[in-house]
Amino acid sequence: MEQRKINLLIGLAILVLVFVGYGIFSISVKNDLVRLDEQVSAAWSEIDNQLKRRADLIPNLVATVKGYASHEEEVLTKIADARSRLAGARTVEEKAAGYNELQSALSRLLVVVENYPALKANENFTRLMDELTGTENRIAVARKRYNDGVREFNTRIRTFPGSLFAGGMGFSPRPYFEIDAASREAPKVKF
């Protein structure tokens, strides 16, 4: 009888240790997934900040170009429309589509600018283009950090042991910030 009690206590102790170990392990996995999710959110916030900065620069750029190329209204209108759509975007996919549309419109603007040497020499235009170039570089860096974070997060929730816990803990894959094929093409400048 005494041996039976000891075996039962040992069995219960092992069971408690298994549950405690499982609990610690699942807490560790959850904390890791939360950390990665927060990194992705922070990286997205940085993209959002840079897109806002870019959107704030564009009206000044358009106003400067308008003074020289007022008859290029179609290009300027497309920039304004694309900027509005980007500002109203909520999801990563909508922001990426708005970014691509604005990138395409800005590329067309740069083609127009090539026809106005006096505009290229304008100090305000040059300063705005420098600011825009710096912002584009910041967006590229932020987009890379975001996509790296998404890759790490998505990999973690799709591989063992994260795949065992992710769904039950409310984690799902995050979308990448991708540019479309049209935005990858360099604008064609005609002389």
C-alpha cells in the first residue's frame, strides 16, 4: 500500500512537472511571438511616418512645378489623386497600392521636369527634390526593415513550435509591403 502511494505521488509530480514545463514553454513561445509582432508593428509605423513625410513634401513640389509647367495639369492631378488615396489607405495592401500609384505619378512628373531646364535650376525645386530623395531612401530602408520583420514573424508562426501555438494565440501571417512591377521600371526621359 505504501509503495502505491509513493508511485501515485511520483506520477502526480511528473504530471505537474509536465504541465508546468508546458506552461513555461508556451509562455516563452507567446512572448517571442508578441516581441516579433511588435517589431513588425513598429517597422510599419516607421513606413507610415515616412509616407506621411513624403505626402507632405509633394504639395510643395507640385506648387513649384505648377509655376513652370502649368499646362501639365494631367500629371499634377494624378499626383494629387494618388496622394489622396495613399492618405486614405488603411491596410498594408492599400498603402502599398497607394505608394505604387504615387511612385508612378512622380516618375511621370520627373519626365515632365526634364523639359524645363529653368525648373531644374530653381532653388526651391532642387531643395524639394533633395528632400524627396532623402525621404525615398528612408522609405526604402523602413520597407526593408518591415519586410525583414514580417519574414521573421511569418517564419516563426509557420514553423515548429510556433505553428502549434500561433493560431490559438491569435497570431496570423502579416502581409509584405511589396511594390508592383510598373513601379520597378525606370521612367523614360526623352530629349
